[in-house]
Amino acid sequence: MRQSVMGSDLSYEDMMEDQDLQKIYDAQVAAEEVILERPCWVLELTSKGGNIAYHSRKIWVDKERFVSLREDRFARSGKLLKTFEAKEVSRIQNRWVPTRMVFKDVLKSGKGTEFILESIEFNADIPEHVFTKASLRK
């Protein structure tokens, strides 16, 4: 599922990732740094095994807002594969959410892919009929 979204640096796997990182990675606080003028913990995550896209990750988490501001994703060999940077973070429905981000597949040339989140609704009630085959064909 590492297929690129419309030729961008963002993969479908990156967009659909919903696994609890605690279940698939061992994590430790490696350092503290400042990103976007925000104090962050630098977390180092290493895979517990299994078939996952990235063997290890380095994540900068805002200490006050508990949101990822930067992430480096690595192969088992230690080679950097992809980076993520939050350029803007907004408070939406009482949550801090990156609303402008840049994903960069370092194996490709170019400046990366900017992803802008214009709207989102959490815990939305979606009627069951929306997911029927007939409704999905529309």
C-alpha cells in the first residue's frame, strides 16, 4: 500500500495509518528541542517487529499541545525514507491538529508535497446507508 497519492510524496499508507503506535513500536524520549518556536520532546521509536512500513521513526512532539510537529521515517537499514513537517497547527474542536504539512519522500527529487487540511469533523455521526454499495457508486 506504499502507493503514491497521484504522484505526490504522500502515500496512501501514510494517509490511512490508524494503528496505535504504542502497540507496534518501542519508544523513548531521546532529547528536547525547539521546533516552530515550540518546546518539543524528541521521541525515538523502534519497531517491535511485523510487517510495518517504517522500521523506526524520530518524532518531535509539542510538549504543551501534544501534537507532532516533525517526523523522520526510516528503513530497517537506517536509511531515511520520508520526512513530515507541520507548517501550521490549529485548534479544532478542542484538539490541536496540523493543518498545513509538508511530506517529503527523500528517495524522490523535488521539494515534497504540501498537504492542507481545510476542514475536519471529529466523531461525526455517519448514517450506515452511506457505506452501502449503492451509495458508494454515486
